[in-house]
Amino acid sequence: MSRLELIGLDNTQETIVRLCRTAEQRLAPNPYGVCPVEMARNFLELCHTQSCGKCAPCRIGLKQLTILLDRVLDGDADMSDLNTIKNAAHTIASTADCAIGVEAAEMVIAGLKGFEEDYIGHIENGRCSNGRQIAVPCVQHCPAHVDVPGYVALVREGRVDDAVRLIRKDNPFPFVCGYVCEHPCEVVCRRGLVDAPINIRGLKKYAVDHAHDVPQPSCAPPTGKRIGVVGGGPSGLTAAYYLTLMGHEVTIYEKRKQLGGMLRYGIPDYRLPRERLDAEIQSILQLGINVVLNSEVGGAVAYDQLQEEYDAVYIAVGAHADKKLGIDGEDSNGVMSAVKILRGVGDGNKPDFTGKNVVIVGGGNVAMDATRSSIRFGAKKVTCVYRRRREDMTAMIEEIEGAISEGVEILPLHKPTSIESNADGSVAAIWVQPQIIGENGRDGRPRPSNATLPEKRIPTDVVIIAIGQEPESESLQAAGFKLDKWNSLQADKQTRMEGKEGVFSGGDCVTGPSTVINAIAAGKVAAANIDEYLGYKHEISSNVELPIPKLYDIVACGRDNMVDREADQRKKDFECVEIGMSPQEACYESSRCLRCDHFGYGAFRGGRETKW
């Protein structure tokens, strides 16, 4: 008999692993219609099954918490039970021996804080009180609530023109979002319960690339109302688009010489081709929107003047001011702002980095745009320095991977401490302090701190700062607008500004730097609420008939992913790096959609929203 043997998975263990993977697969696309109390209860039961049973808080406490939550869900609880749940959870969190009990109890505590209305709703009315109205997860998770299953079904039938029309009901930038949207809808796609989420952005890109010149819908009869929009970026243009469709007269005031905001002055051509962006903006303007370029509101034109001249004003000035590192040598020649470089590129002014070493500081999308652009500017070597881990970078994964494949060096866990300059004041090197990862911060990411290692010197000719942006606040403060500690405007979820009658605000100037689709959503919300403020209730619809869903057996299959041009070719130019789907690929990928707007829970809760 042998003393030792190799350990492998037997049939029982393999089954457990498979069940765990299935559970994980179901948690990832968590639909937005679920009851948070029921979710907390199920999570408790899961944690209880994982407990070793050694300590009483896990063995007994989690079971008792589960029973208490069952009372809430069954409508048998009263308000005193909420205090019992809270006290029990705090006791378990402070006395459990391992993370299973602690995390389970803390999740209940967080749920009581975040979903208190739902707990009370179950106790008083026997149901959740949270107003989750949209039952289709991908539509709910899209900030603009675009009809995703609808246009995916149209792509499957080859009706790409109708797909564009349907997208425009909620988003006037189908081309832009087909190329650069961060596709939050895919995170909750219920196809993930079967195999993998639908490639939603890829299908949208296919639709806009193959559609003809789709005319814009007709505008409602003129109302005689006039709206001033400050800022010609995605949020301002979206508000202007829908307000014009509603019959109002809109004038956009844009500080720069071209419209587009960060679409033009923040996203490079290789991600968003300029000729297509220009065509989409021109299509929007054809509705009859007035535009005043090279006009800074707060400068030559006062905000008070706009309030007097227009029936309502929407402020969407974005977040175009760059942030500084605050280290020695930051004023040296060769230290540049990523925001200013990309702004110059938007106007056709590309710097020449031929033969130079370039260091970019930052880990977001702007940092990646500056990094990949530097390669195309002719840089000999490009290094991206980031103080956290690579997995903590906020840039899209595909952008990080694309930069690495183009030859960029990512240097994580290094914090810049100073910039060294030579005798003539030009950059010679950047000094960085190695970091060690530590406890999680409030944003859920581990916080770095200085490691007990010496500083490193990185020779470089150019340093590009890309650590964040904020609104240009001077003119906003001078006009009497309330700003928060990040210099962002203060507006509510309806984009209304407290104390400013008829003034609305949204987009990056309120939220801080965010995504294109979030800015578009803010413009859509503002348009609806401005219309209502003016005494109207116009409705926006598309009148596109969708194909009848087909019944078929669902078989697990692979997801079709788009690919990029070869790295050694694409890094030499600013042509679009991404290769779109073929008709065959688009037909295959769109056929994977489960049509949650028609079948199952989506249909039970009302299915599609055809107008707003």
C-alpha cells in the first residue's frame, strides 16, 4: 500500500465544480428585475452551505438570518424584525471566524441601507417598493435604454436601416456608439446564462456600417419655444436633437470651432473615424438646429443673458480641464496634457514624436488614447506608468490589450515623484516610486502605498499627464452656479438645477468624466424634462415593426468577437483599427439573442417600450 497518492477530481467533485460554475454564470448577468431582499436571502443560504460549521455565528447565525428574511418575503414580519435582522447581522460580522460569515452578514447590512424601502415594502405591502419598470436586462442597463433586442432582431433579418431608425429613438448617435460605446448592456445579457453575452456593440457597428443614408424622422409642429444649449458635445447635441424633434427651436453655443466635444477632442481617429463623426453630426443638424461656434458662454455671452433670451437652458459643457500631478518639474518643457494633445488632434494638429521616448501617466481611457496615439506620432518607445495594478486600470480591457500588442510597456505599481529636466529646462527623465498594494478603498480597488524599494529613473523626452479631468469651473462660479468639491455642477436626476428656474444640466460637467452613452442619456433625460417644463408632453417613437420572434432550441455556442488589424500595420496610421463583422458573422451572432423582450419574464413585465 502506497503512503501517498496523486489527488484528482472524482465524479462528485467534478459535479460540484460544474454546479459552482453554473451558479457563477447565473450571478454575472443578474437581471435588474430581481427582488434585492430575495437576492440577499439566497446569498445567505449559499454562504451557509459553504460554512464549515466550526463557529456558531456561521453555523447558527446565518441560518437564523435566513429565517428572518423568509419572514420578510412571506409578509409575516413587522418593523421590529428589521432591527432584529440588523443587530443579528452586526453580531455575526463582528464574531464570525472567517470571511464567509463576515461577508454574508455585511452584505445583509449593506442591503438594509441600500434597499430599506424594499424591506419596508415587503412588510407593509407584500412586495418590493423599488420602481424597476424595465424588465429586459440589457435595456435596463443601457443608460439611454436603447431597444437592444429590437435592433438585434432587425440585424438578423438584414433590416439594418430599420435598426438605425430604432436606435435613434433613444440615441441619436448610433454610429458613434457602434464604434466606441463601453457596452454596459453586455454585462447583464441573459445569454450569459447559456454561454456568453451577445456581442451587442459589434452588431450595432455592423448595422451602421451597412446601412444606407437613413433619413431623420419628421419634427413635430413648431411650439414657438426657444431653448439654448451650452456645449456641442454628445449630451448637448442629444438634447438639441430630441427637443427639435419635439418642435422646439434650439440654438447650440459651442466654445470651440467644431462640434462634437470629447467625441472629436478626446477620441482619436483610429477608434472613431472623423468623416463618419462629421456625417452623424451633420445629420443631426439637418433637423434645423442653430449653431453658434467659437462662442464661450460665460465670456462674450453671459449665462444670465441666455436665461433671459430663452425659455429654457441646458448646460452640457463637459469636463475639459486637465488635472495636475503636483510634483516637482511638472512645468518643464516636454510635459504635456493628454487632454490638450487630443484636443489638438481633433483640430488636425498632430505632434511629432519621431525618435522620442514618451511616458504617459495614468490608467484610464484618456491615458490609453494618448498612449496609442503617441505610437502613431512616431515615438521610439512608449511607457504607461500607473500607480495601481494593471487589473485596476479603468481603461477598457480591449484598449489596454491593443496598446500592449502595439508595443507599449505598461508599468503598474509605480507612482511618479518628480520630473527631472536638463540645463535648458527640457524633460530628461521621470522618477517613480515603486508601490505595494494594500487594503481596498471606498471604490473597491486596493489602495497602493510606497514600497520599501528605491525610486527608479525612467529616461524620457516627453511626459504626458492623463490622470483625470474636471469642468472648466471659473465661468460657472462667476455665474453663481453651485459646484461640488470636484468642481462639477450640481443637478438632480431629472437634470434640474436647484435655485435656477428653467436651467438644466447634465453630462460630464455634472458627473465628472464618464462615458459617451452616459452623456447621451443625460441629454435624453434633459430633453424630456425641458419639454415637460415648457408645458408639453411630446412622445418620441420609431414606428419600426419588429420581426416575430422564432421558437428554436437553445444550444450553447461560441460568441463572435471582432478582431483588429495587424498591430505592426495599424500602429503606423490613424485608420480605424477594428474590423467589423461580415454578414455571415452578424447573422450568426444576432441569432444567439434570447429575445428577452418577448419571451419569459420580459414579456410578463410588459416587454418592449415603444415610445417615451
